[in-house]
Amino acid sequence: MGRARKSRTNQRSPQPIDVIAGGNLRLLRLVRGFTQEELGNEVGITFQQIQKYESGKNRMPLSRAREFAGILGVRIDELFRDADFIPANALLDTSNLGDWLALYGRAHDVGLVSEICSLAGQLITLSAPSEATQK
């Protein structure tokens, strides 16, 4: 009788890019010395909403990302750093994300943060199957 409704859960639920943007928000916030409450006050939202963005539980609107970038003094693309490394249809395993963010957040020296990112990138490259082994 009626048309079957497609589930929109997948479209509305956070995607890998949301997790990456939230993680980058957390890192930038910590580097700039803001608490979740202070950043939330700057944009007129609660610290709980900041927590949800940072954990990837809620999707961050682009307009909000622009506000965060302005307050944190970075270009908006800094919130999406490393997002181009994930395929559009990828599912991101976030089981160890908290550990990674805690380690990254403790690295207050910009050079150390850069080294951590470089090392992580090298590890990912080394662990990726080569084209020769895929054939």
C-alpha cells in the first residue's frame, strides 16, 4: 500500500569525517588552552555539545566548524586534516581513538605534535598492504 521508507539512520549518524573533525577540534582546543566549557561559551553552546562533537557522536555543522576555526585562530581546513586519507565509504574503528587523542593532547610542543603525526603516517604506510601483495 505505502512505499517502504528508507532508513535515514546511516545518513544522519556520524561518519568517519565527523570523528576526524571532532578529534582535530579537541586537539586544536587543547593546544590553544581552551576548556570545553570556554569554547562552548564562545559559540553559545554547552560543553556537553563540544564533547559530542569531539567524540564524533554528533556531526558538526560546517557553519559551526567555521566558528571554531575563527576562535581557535586556524584555517577551517585544519579541522579536516587527514580526512582525505579515508575512503568516502569507510567505517572508522574508533575503539582506540580516546587513547590516541589523550597522547596527542599531552603533546604541547608543536614540533612534537608534528612528529607524532609523521610517525603515525609512517606506521599506516608500513602496515598498508602493498600493491604487489594484493595481486
